[in-house]
Amino acid sequence: MDALIDNAGLILRGFGTTLLLTVVSAVLSLLLGTVLATLRVSPVAPLRAVGTVYVEVFRNTPLTLLFFFFVFVFSTAFFPIGSFVVMAVVALTLYTSAFVCEAVRSGINSVGTGQAEAARAVGMTFTQTLGLIVLPQALRTVVPPLINVFIALAKNTSVAGGFAVTELYAVSAQLANANPADVITVLLGVALCYLVITIPAGQLAGHLERKVAFAR
């Protein structure tokens, strides 16, 4: 345990960075994913095409490849050296928003078509129908799968450790190299930090899923 105790400050720093990446990317991907979902269900064909192309491209592109592009290509061209955390947030957001989009779209499709038809019958526009009638109901039903998406996001932040971002994975690699005799202890300690994020989120998802099922 000496390796963990002596490096508690470094581990907490890595935990804070992982939590920061998770929270910021989750908020941004929720916003972008919701916009993409509205494009996917839009009556305008070009908008649907934009949403479909985005989802297919980013959902089927390896996250590591996105990190390579934004850290070594995009960052070099448009941002100063040292913006690795910003680029990590960009890569995680663009990647996760594709999965958020599909979760929200499934929720939109689960809302009865009769409600949208009734809204249009009283003169509401597509935007008003979606924002006031459909999305509030859809978001309530997709909260549990969205939390599962964000749990995956928390684990995906480990990819940032290979791109000069001092998060939990980078800390574990650094401590394992510095303390070869305590590798198992170090890895278990860092794994515990991930569980501090993912287990409560998983329990929240289960609770909300039961609550939504009961409300139905």
C-alpha cells in the first residue's frame, strides 16, 4: 500500500482529470446528441442525411483514431501546444454524441405518433411539437440507457492517457513503471477509482429504469 499512499496526490489528480473529462464530455455530448437526434427525425431530407452521416462516421470510427487526429493534426493546426485536455474533450464528445443521438432517437420513436399528429392538428410546428411534446417524454424514457452511455464514456477517458493527459490510466502506467514490485496493488487502487464513478452511475441507471417502468 505504500505506493498508493505515497502517491495519493498524483492519484487524486488523475481521478480529478478523469472526472472532469467525463462530466464535461457528457454534458456536451448530451447537447450535441440531442441536436443530432432532432436532425435524424427531421422531415427535411438533407437534415436527416447530415445526422445519419455523422452517426455512421463517428460511431464506426475507433476512438483512438479520433484522438490521433484531434491531438496531433487538428491541435497542431489550430491550437497551441498543451491543449491536450481540450482535444480529449473534443474527441470524447464527438464520439459519445453519436451514441447519445441513437439513444435519444429511440426515445423519440417510442412516443406515440398520435401525440405528434394531435400537436400538428392544433397548428404546432415541427420544432414546437418536438420541443414541447415529444422530447420531454422521450428524454424521460432514455435516461437509463443514457447513463449507460456515460458509464462507457468514463471508461473511454482512459484512451486520453496515451495522449499526454494525466488521467487515471496515465497515472496507473506511471506508478506501475516506478513501482514494479507493487503493480497489482497500483492497478487495483486505480481500478477502485474507476468503480467510484461507474458503480453509483450504474445503480442510478437501475433505479431510474425501475421508476420509469413503474410510471408506465
